[in-house]
Amino acid sequence: MSTHKPIIELWPDINTFARDIGANTNVARGIRERGWIPSWYWLALTNAAKQRGFEKVSLERLAKIESQRKPK
């Protein structure tokens, strides 16, 4: 199963990731643990990724990973 974990791991640390997506650190830790980035963070995340030069991070990639998730 694909997850967003490889995208999350591009960031140097969880505090920077949290700040970049507009979440608090505890929420960002939960996101990292689940390996799933809720869609309401995608715009902030892709904008931050662009600023950081993470060229492979896109809304399309996030959506493709999301589409591969199995419903619970």
C-alpha cells in the first residue's frame, strides 16, 4: 500500500513539517505515524515543497497515493 510517508520524510524534522503545513507538532506527528496527509493540508504542503525545492511533490502525486488507499 502506498502512503504519503516518503513525502513527509523529505522534511528535515517534524517541527519544520508542522510549521510548513500549518499544523501543530502533535498533529504533524500523527500524520507521520499514519503515513497519510489529510487533503486540507495539501495546498500548504505543495507550496512549501515548491519553496524547498522538493520537485516531485505535487497535488497529483498526493491524489494518486490517496486513490490507492484501501477504505476501512
